Amino acid sequence: MIKRSQSLILVSLLLVINVVCQPLPQNSNAGNSSRPLNMLVLGDSILWGQGLKPEHKSWYQVKAWLERTTGRKVVERIEAHSGTVIELASTDDRLSASNPEVNVALPTIHDQIDNALKSYPDASQVDLVLLSGCGNDVGVQKLLNASGTAEINNLTGEKCGAPMERLLRRITTSFPSAVVIVSGYYPFFSERSRNDFILKGLTKRFLKTVPGAPKINSKEILVRLTSNSKDWYDASNKTLAEVAQKISGELGGDRKRVMFARIDFPVEYSFAANQTRLWGFDRSPFRMMALLISFGRILLPANDEVRGQRSVSCKEVFKQESNETAEQRKERHNRRLLCRYASLGHPNKKGAVLYAEAIINSLPTALSLPNPLK
């Protein structure tokens, strides 16, 4: 009897050892592996986190949530930067910058993929790719100056449709185990935007005046900006969601590898609204007093967290060139000014939380994780 019992115990132990030592299936629950999770961030200023300190950026919040949820270290690689385009054909800008806060086109998102591939010994070890893109390919000025819904739909379809499809096919092929979360955009202006003299001055820089066209007042301008912003929000959400679904369907398999994260953005969150989730101007009493005393010669600074560092980089990138013409000098000054104010209209700290929450709500399904805590 003793020998028989010992034999049964031995057999049981062998069965347990066999089960424990079985290798985990590929892409199993993210909490079942001891290696770090690899997260790659590609795209434009949205996921770079324009104007934000690192700990306030949406990708950082996603990283922190993953580490808390899975108990695993997350190793991030950030290739995203301000001003990037999907494809070089979308721009004639050939400048690049060492500071991702500087809004220049290069490297493109395809270049970002090339850079990332060089850094990973095994690209199949990338678990998650966060992506934002196509906004710069369309162009903010083109959107705000568009004649109406039809033009915005055409612009969005042209720049956020087929180019994004090609980009997602390349990402999913280059990083064959990764889940890709494509983030949406938001409306810049709404009827809740504060239409004061500061906003009027800003819109003059964005809106083109057509020779011979009747002048429109500030109220009409805000109506136009609001309408175009809403059309962009609707068109970009629709196009990016359809592209993500299409590419995920092409890949097949048991799980969705490409997902779209829509950003819910009430009118109260728009630029210069009372509950704005976007960077604006520093309207402190001191700054406003200086503006009034100088009759507008002293400009209000942006109210983001890294404007000082960005301003230094802007001067370095857009420095005076030898033998530049008057037209080139004017263009350089304009670009340097736009660089200084590159954070305007980008998600602030609360806006970054919106993006982080939208991405996190997609992760449990994407990575087989527990539902996020509300």
C-alpha cells in the first residue's frame, strides 16, 4: 500500500511539473510573462505630448497604468514628435530638430518606424504601438480655411485614408506581435470659445483673406471656425475608425490588432472655453496688464509647461542664414513665432488625461487584461 501511494504521489508530481513547465502560448495574457512590455509611440504632437512635462503626457499615463495592472515593467520608446507627417509627399518642409517640441516635418512617421526597427534586436517583442497621425498631412490652416464640409471630407479622405492604411500595414508587418492603438483628434474651436480680442488676433494669423471678398466680422469668423472644427472632428473620426477596422480585418486572427481610440470632446473643452482641455495663452493679471500697457506689442506667452525650453530650440532651428533674402527672413521669423506658440490648441494636462483614458479603455480587450478601474 505504501509503495502504491508513493507511486501515485510521484505520478501526480510529474503531471504538475509537466503542466507548469509548458511554454506560454504566444500573445497570451499580458500578466503571464516576466519580460518587460515594450511600448512604441509613433506619430505627431498629440502623442508626443506637446507642451507637457514627461510625467503628464498621455503615453506616460498609459505606461503607469500598464505597470500597475500587469505588475510588469514597461519599456517605452518615443519616436513621435511635433509637426511630423505620414509621408514626405505631404510637405515641402525638409527641416528636422533634436527637440521633438519643434514643429518640423522630418522625420516622417515612416522614418520613425525605420529608427525604431534599428533599436529593437527583435521587433516581434514590441507589444504595443500607440499612433497619432495625418493631422499635419491635412494641415491646420487648410482645415480652418476650408470652404465647408465637402472640402474637409475630401481633405481628410485623401490624407487620412489610403496613407494611413499603408502606414498601418507597415506597422503591423514590422512589429508582428504588437497591438496598435490609433488615437483620434478633437474639434479646435466651438461656440464656447471665448471670442475676445486675443482670439481675434489669433484668427487673423490662421484665416486667409481672399482679395475682393467681403469682410466678415469676428462673430462670423468664430462660426466658420467652429463649423470647420466640428467637420474635421467628425470626418477624421469616421475615416480613422474605418481604416483601423479594415486593417484589423485584413490581419484576421483571434484578436483585434488594430483599434481606434475615439476622444470624447464636449464643446466646453475647446480652445479658450471655460473648461478647456487645450493649451492657450497665459492670461495672468501681470501678463494682461503688460499686454494692455504695451498696446499689444508685448505678446502673451503660451501657458504650457515647457515653453522656455521650446523657445530656445526654436531659435536654434530657425536661426538666421547667410545671404537670406527679405522674403526668406520673413518666412523664418513667422516659423520661429509659430514654433514658440506650437503648444496652442494641443491637449493640456487634463486633455492628456482624456487621451490616456481613451487608450486605456482599449487595452483590456487588446492585451487580454482586466477591465480598467473607473
